[in-house]
Amino acid sequence: MKPYQIVFALPFALAFGLVAHFLVAKGVKVVLWAWAPLASGEPEAASYERKVYHTADKPMMLVAAAAALAGLPWLAALAAGGLWWVAGFLCVGAVIVLDVLWWERVAVSAHYLWFQRGFRGKVHQVALENVRDGSVEETEVRGFTLRHGRENRLVRLQVRMSDKRVIALPKTDGHNGLASVESVGNYLHMRLQQMRDQETQRERRVLRSQLDLPSHTPPGMPSAADDELQRELAKLRITAVQKRPTH
């Protein structure tokens, strides 16, 4: 292969490395998520993951660069053949392994929030009963991606625990991944509200039994029992706060 032919074929080789990695890695991750979902014992209601070619995060930019360089052995294979074809397959496979090892993902189920940093990393399980609230955090970042050039934004779900600790979950692309992150956040908010409503109902049932109040108020009649119930419930909450140990 002549020098000018190498120069002409170089961009195609780099693009081939990127495309080969993108297609194979996407299929591998679908299989791995189905084989080893984050949630155990209950189905995942919503999820998101860090995407390679969209996210201006250093590890993801390194994976993209490695994927492009993985196309070079294919260029050599066109010129010399032989073992360069094998080297091309091995390079693409190595990039996919690196991508999976740095893969970050988040999922939420009915009673837990799950996240993992790297496929071989620990799967963290957070009970929703210990979560106070959550918020979607967006930040402008410097960097370069094939999808957005230098105009990049990161987004992630940030969770505040009942003990005031903050858990910063994995980041992903703010342009392409915002909807997925918001779906996790919206489901989390819905479940937290449902759990709080259920707790309030349990407290009301306990107070009704203690005060020997009727379970239901006849339709169309003023509820003096509910007024008394609310006052007693407020007193119990104040007492609980006063008795709570301080640190």
C-alpha cells in the first residue's frame, strides 16, 4: 500500500474502530444487563447508564480514543494481511472489555435504589425508607465528544439520605440522558410520597384505636374526630422529635 493510500484510508480505519466498538459494546451491555440486572428480588422500574460517545467524562473519552485506535490494525491488515487481522479483532475486544469495566449504571425498584460503578464493582443497594429526597443535577463541562463536540453537559441523580448524607450517583450525558435520569428521579419521588402516605395512614389507624374513634366519618357530616386526630398526631410528632437523640 502506497503512502498516499495509507493517508486516504486512515480516517476510514479510525471510523471502523469506533463503529465496531459501538455496535458490539451496545449488544454486550444489553446481554449483561439482562443476565445481571442491578435489582434483585423485584423488577427495575427505571434506569440509566453512562454512555461512551455522549458523555464528556475522562474515562469515556479514553474509551472513545482507544476505540478509534483499535481501527489501526485493520489498516495494517489491508496492507500486510496475516496476523494483523487477528490483532484487529483483539484490539476491538480489549476496548469492549475496558468499556464494560468502566460501565456505570443506576436503577430504581419499588423498595430500593441501586447503582454500580464498573461491571465487576460492588452493586450498592439503598433502601428507599432511608432516603429523604432526590434531585437531578446538571453541570456544564469542558471536554470533547463525537456527539456534541465541546458543547457538553453532564447530568446525574443526587440523593439525600435521612441522616443528611448525600449520595452522588453516576453521571451521564445531559443532552441524551436527561430523560432517563428524570425518569429515575420521578419514580423515586413517587415511591417516597407513597411510602410517606402509607406511614401517615398507619399513624392515623394507631391513633384512632388509642382514642377509640370511629374508623370512618359518615358522608356529609363534619369530622370533629379528624380534627382531634390531627391534634394528637401533631403532639406525637413533636414528642418524637424532642426524644430523638442528638449527635
